[in-house]
Amino acid sequence: MMESILYIFLPCKKVYPIGVTYLADFIHRRKPGVRQRILDLSLFPDAQRSKAVRDAATELKPDLVCFSWRDIQIFSPHEGDSSLEHAFNFYFASNPLKRITASFAGLQQLYRYYSHIRAALSYPWLIAKEFPKAQIMIGGGAFTAFADQLIQKLPEGTIGILGEGEDAILKVIEGQSLENERYILREGKTVRKGQQGAPALLDALTVDLPYLTSIFPQYTEYIGESVGVQSKRGCPYDCAFCLYPYIEGKRVRYRPPSMVVKDISQHYHQWGARRFWFTDAQFITGKEAYPQCTEILERILAEKLEIEWSGYIRTSLITPELAKLMVRSGVGDLEVAITSGSQEVLNDLHMGFRLERLYDGCRYLAEAGFKGKVILNYSLNSPKETEESLLQSVESYKKVASILGEERVFPLMFFLGIQPNTDLEQRLLEEGYLSAGYNPLMLTPTSIRKLLYNPAPLNSFIAKACLRAWERKEGSRDPRKWTGSLSQTPKESDPYADKSLIRGIEGNSGRDALLSLEEILRSRQLLRSRQLLRSAKDSGEKSVVTPGA
Ligand code: B12
Ligand code: SF4
């Protein structure tokens, strides 16, 4: 039986390390004698991270070191991140100077990307070398997404876990077999994998906050930030590009609302936290989730918790009653993944909602007095996109803006990023767009171009519209700071949890991009109809002339 666990949250842009807090809490409830400590490396400058790992391991002498790897992706396919602009300038700018500047910026970003991965891998290697008796485990969102590639780069014997980790860690400290867990383990050149049996039910008690406070002294750094709370796990939908059901499973498991709100209330009263994010893959997973969602919001109100909360929410499932409760219980800014204004494109991506219902949801929010911002995510140039469907997307933005108010709606171009283990990846492999055995972590100018899904023939004028809009806002420079996982985000007063997205909406350049796109498409249409007219006229003239000829 193991007696001490050190959790190390690998560096990424500062975000509350909810996963490791849940893991440590779970173990403490079952094995109160196990000594634990959480170390969040994001809060240290680069140069001090190895020392922080060494110091914590020397002090705790852990039997088990659990690394949690949350993010890898840096080429976020959305316009809040300057890497997308560089990539677009590199591939599509007509001015060669811009291409050259973008290629330097892109190279710099690639360098940062690789050194970020290298640095993250160096901490497990440090433990393996300097504390060889400790067992190493690793999990988290980024590890789950890229487990097959990462396990090859980790010290032999590292136990990787895909998805949730509570039961697996418990089994490891008890010395039990992992056969019914989603583990991945490399022995020399062979890799072994396990399949999860029954996923854990979430009826455990709430987080023991005084205990968490004692093992995670860095918590004070998160008091003004948005604290994660999970109310359910799993998503039953099937959106082609999405990895969440792969990570969390398709079966939805709910936490009892009283416990979810007890979590919020403890953080509120004991830490003074005021901002929360429901980290669920999807907060409203379907009609079956209504009772739980309703009770959570009612309890927030009943307990007079004056918070601001957000999360991923299917707007199409918002009812008038839920909208009222959402607004009264403190819903903040929302990110709505409309994806496209064309029902056909949505259906092709298996999004499982009707646009009309999405508009209804927005209407209910407006009627309930919603005052937040709505970031409206568009994934232009999805498969099945046509010039007509692009114009429908522009129309859909106008429609949402007319419902909620133009000043509240911020369209954001969020290109489809291709991720391993998604339907989209599978489809593109079958079509030969991706080649079998490609390495999704290997970024080169060609692979980035592929992985930021924006194929020909619509790509060039979509890029043109985006560049035109960004240029107008930014004066054709890149004044935005690097926002990738390596740098520390400067303190910003904006309450939105993902600060790089906020950059995308500051200038509302997405609106400009959509309107520029409309301009480009309309002028193409005009040109085409003029050409048609002319050729009709020409052939008409010919046919008039012919008889007499
Ligand atoms: C909620 C969420 C957000 C919210 C976070 C809000 C907040 N305040 O917490 C917001 C919208 C801000 C966000 C932003 C981003 N996110 Co996000 N996010 C998620 C989401 C949906 C849930 C994460 C979560 O908190 N889950 C709940 C907790 C309890 O689970 P967990 O932390 O994963 O931990 C569990 C397991 O992973 C495991 N585990 C974790 N560590 C360990 C360690 C060991 C040893 C073991 C055994 C197990 C284990 O056990 C834990 C408990 O069961 C995931 C997708 C998903 N469904 O998982 C993406 C996800 C983590 N995000 C991702 C990314 C990329 C981002 C961004 C970088 C996007 C971007 N490019 O701009 C940003 C920036 C993040 C940052 N660092 O600032 C990726 C990461 C993978 C990747 N491709 O790199 C994911 C996986 C989504 C995806 N694209 O597939 N995100
Ligand atoms: S995009 Fe949202 S609704 Fe669709 S599968 Fe992913 S988490 Fe579920």
C-alpha cells in the first residue's frame, strides 16, 4: 500500500487545476492516511519549475507521482489567438513581406510549441531519474487526446490513464490490477492498453475544502479567477469534430445538485470565490438533464450565492424557465457554438440541434433579461460548406444579433481543429485528406495547414475576409501578446475564463470578418450573374445574327 502522493499539474495557461483537486479529494475520502500534496507548475516561472518539482518531491517523498497534463494545443483555431493570424498570413497574404514576417512569427511559435512539450516531458523524466522508487502516473485532457504519441516519450513504466482517474489511482495505491481501467503502458517497444469497465458514478460527497486548502497552498492564486465545478460527466452527442465524448464517455452521469452547490458554496464562503465555470462537456446534455440543471440553479438562488457562472451550454435546449433561472442565478458571458448558419452543414457534422431552437434559446435569454456577452463560434468551411451556406452563416449572425442586441453578440471564427479519435479525423483519413499514421503532435507548415481545417476552394476568400478584418482592427501588425500555453497571461480584469478568446472579441473583428466575407461573396455572385448575362446576351446576339448569316 502506497502512503504518499504528489500531484503535479503540468504548466499551461493559468487555469484552476480542478482535475487534481477532485482526484486528491477522492483518495483522501477513501484513504485518509495517505499524505498528499498538489503542485501547480503554471504558477512558477519557467526557470524555477524543475526546482519546484525537486523540492516538493524531496519534502513529501512520494510513493506515487501523478502528473496531470491539461493542454498541448497551441495553434488554437480561433481568432483570439495570434497564431491563427500568422498562419493565415503565411498561407494566404498577397503581400510577400507579410508572408515573410508571418513565417518568422510562425517559426517562433513552433519553437515555443516544441519546447513546451519538451519541458512538460522533462518533469516525469526528472522524477524517474532522481526519485526512481516513485511510481509515475499521468493523465488529464491533453494526455488523453495524445496518449498514443506521449506514452512513447515518457519514462518506461509510466502508467498513463485516459479520461477520469479516480478509480485507477485508488487501484494503484492499493496494488490492484488496472485491467478494467483505460490505462496505457509502454514496455520497451510494446504498448499495452486497458478498457474501462463500468465508469465511476458521481454520487460521492462534495469536496472537503479545508483538507484541499491544506494540501494545495497555492489556491490563493485562484481566488479572483474562475473556479471549476463539475456537475456531470459524459456527453451523449456525436458532433463530428469533438473529442469530449471520447474523453468523458457518452453516458451521462450526474452529481446530485445539493453536492454541486455545496461545492460552490464552500468555495464562496471559505475562499471568497465568486466566479465559477461548470466544466461539464455540456451543462444541458438533453431534456433528461433539466431536473438537475434546474435544481442546481434554484439552490444557488436559495443559498443567496452572488456568483457569476458560465459553462458550455446547448442554447437550443434552453427553455423560458431555465433562461429565467440562469439569469437570476448569475449566468455570465456565454460561448455559443452555432458552428454554421446552415442546417445542412450542421446535420453533416451530426450536431444534433436545429437552428430554430438555438434562436429560440437566445430569445428566451433576451426575454429573461440576459445582459452578458455571447461569443458566437463559427467553424466556417466545414465539410459540405458552399458559398450559399457561408452566406447563411452571415445571416444567422444577423439573426442572433437582432435577438440579443448587436452590442452583445461577438462572432468568432473558430476553425475546425482536427483532433485524434474524432469522427472528423476518421472521415478525413478515409478521404485521404490525412494520411494513415500521421502524427498529430508533429507540426510543420504543411501539417498545420491541414489540421486547421480550411480546405480549398473556399479557403482563400475566407482567409481574405478574416485578414481584411483583422488588419483593419490591428493596423496590419500583431500587437497581441503571445497567448500560447507557455507564457503567463497578464492579469486582465475581464471575467471570461478563457482570456485568449476575449482578445478575439475585443475588437469584434469576427463581425467584420463575416461582413467582409458577405461583401466578397456578394461581389462574386454579382460578377457571375453579369458574366451569365453577358454570355446570354452574346449567344442571343449570335442567335439573332445566325439566321441571316
Ligand atoms: C471546461 C474546459 C475548459 C474551460 C475551463 C474553465 C475552468 N475555469 O476550468 C475553458 C473554456 C476556459 C477552456 C479553455 C481551454 N481549453 Co479546455 N476544456 C474544458 C473541458 C471541457 C473540461 C476540462 C475539465 O475541467 N474537466 C473536469 C475535470 C474534473 O476533469 P479533468 O481536469 O480532465 O481531470 C480528470 C481526468 O482528466 C483525470 N486526470 C487529470 N489529471 C490526471 C492525472 C492522473 C495521474 C490521472 C490518473 C488522471 C488524471 O482525472 C480527473 C478527474 O476524473 C475539456 C474537455 C473534456 N471534456 O475533458 C477541455 C480541454 C481540457 N481543453 C482543451 C484546450 C486545448 C483548451 C484551450 C487551450 C483552448 C484554446 N486552444 O484556446 C483553452 C485554454 C485553457 C487554459 N489553460 O487557459 C483541450 C486540451 C487537449 C488539447 N488538445 O490540448 C480539451 C481536452 C478539449 C479538447 N480540445 O479536446 N477549457
Ligand atoms: S460539441 Fe458539445 S454537444 Fe457536441 S459532442 Fe462535443 S461536448 Fe457534446
